[in-house]
Amino acid sequence: MSLNDAHCHFFSDQFFTTLGRQRPQGKEQSSAGIVKELGWEPPGAADDLAERWTKELDRYGVSRAAIIASVPGDEPSVARAVERYPSRFVGFFMLDPTATDAPARTETALDALKLRGICLFPAMHRYTLHDDRVGAIVGLAARHPGTAVFVHCGALSVGVRKKLGLPSRFDVRYGNPLDLHALAADHPDVPFIIPHFGAGLFREALLVADLCPNIYFDTSSTNKWMAYHPGLTLEAVFRQSVEVLGPDRLLFGTDSSFFPRGWQRAVYDTQVSALAKAGVNDEGRARVLGANFDRLFPPPVLS
């Protein structure tokens, strides 16, 4: 059984540089200074970070991972990692579709950089999924077969921003999974991924996924959003998700991001236990933990 992680963040040097630019005068703004302030390990060059992640995946028996460029404009870092280790990484990138250069950046990311996932954060960048500019980006995804559109819905909290005292002027009203319905229905060949089971909007995520067979859930993070649903357990979340979507539309993920923490084995252990308690059989677990990812993003054929 292969084990793949559909949700890891590639916190490159450019990621920390971008955060530094957002800090006010008088606060540490250099990449190295911010990493030191956080108590994390420096990422080094993209090649170095890619090698570090490869060794980390090897350590835990993870075959492949989706790695996300976690600030707009950091596509080259992830592309470099994918170029160096094409059999290990699938490249995703964050995009604000309301930016004037969004279509051009998307074309470059999908064509020249060979990235496979467009990550949208409507609450973060404050736009509705009904915006024509979003539709245009999804249209580009449709014209590049094999491209997925990742849409963060529900509660949104970026831990590193909190630690650095950066404002997070998000608006969760824009993160309703139901707003995906028209986009997914209009583009049935584009896979859409909702992370964290909808991050608090579980019922809405189930509803839209039931209506649209091209919508997937990723299971990543500790899923603390369950606190918004008194009495809900991860076991029950998996059971209901499998009942509505089936085992073929769940993608295991951890939401791993920085070192020295590295890959979050505890998330894996918790989810494997919950899957078993939910009554998901061996074949179903194999699909969730690896096979579904390989079906959406087939490994490259290396000469």
C-alpha cells in the first residue's frame, strides 16, 4: 500500500521573505531573522529544502506529496523541487485570482513550471467564488488536463502569521463550500479539492460533494474545527464522508510545513485509527491513504 500526502506546505526562503515585507518598520523583516524569531530551521535554497523533504518522506515511508507554494509568487521554489524530484512531489501554488497578473501567472505555472494544483483562498483574499475572474482561472485549469483546483473553505487561521503578529484580515463569509457548486458543475472534468473536510462547514461540504462527483476532500490537519460541532468525532467525520463521497474521493493529508517539526506522524496515526474505527476496510484505506492521489496525479514515467 502506497502512502501519499496530499497537503504539505513548502516554506521556502521566498515564503519568509514575503512575510518579512508585510511587517511594520522596527520589526525583524529579513528571512533569516524571521526564521530565528520563530525558532525554526532555515529552509536554505529550494534544492536544499526539496532534499530535506525527500529525506523526511523516506523516514516515514511516504512515497509522494503535494507541496504548496504558500504565498503568491513563490511558484519557482516549488517548481524547482518538482524538477529535481519529479517522482516524489506534485506542485501546487497559491493564487489570488483577482490580481491583474493571475491569468498569466497561472499559464506560466501550468505550462512552463509543470505545476498541477491551483490553490484558492477566498476568505484570505476576499473574493467570491462567483467572480468571473475565478471562472477564468478554472477555465485555464480545464484546458490543462490533470490540473486540480484546491479551494480552502470554512475556518481559516494561519499560525505563522499569528506568531509574527501579522494582521489576518480574512473574511470567512467567502469560504462557503456551497459556492463551489456552479464552478464544479460547469467544469465536470476538473477535480476540486476541499481541504480539512470543509474546516467547520462539514455539512455544506458534504452537500456540494454529493451534488458534484468531481469534488474531493483532503483530510489534512488536526481538524480542530470539530469543536464547532459538539460531540463530533473524527471517526464520525470519516464514516459520514465515506458514506456520501465513497472512499475514492478522500485524499489523506497532514498539513505539514516547517522544520524541525517535519512530517506530522501524529496526524497520520490519528487518521489511520479513525478510519479503522469508522469501519473502512483495507481496500478503502488503501485508496484514501495513497491510491486516490496516484489516480488524480499519476506518477511520471521516467526514462
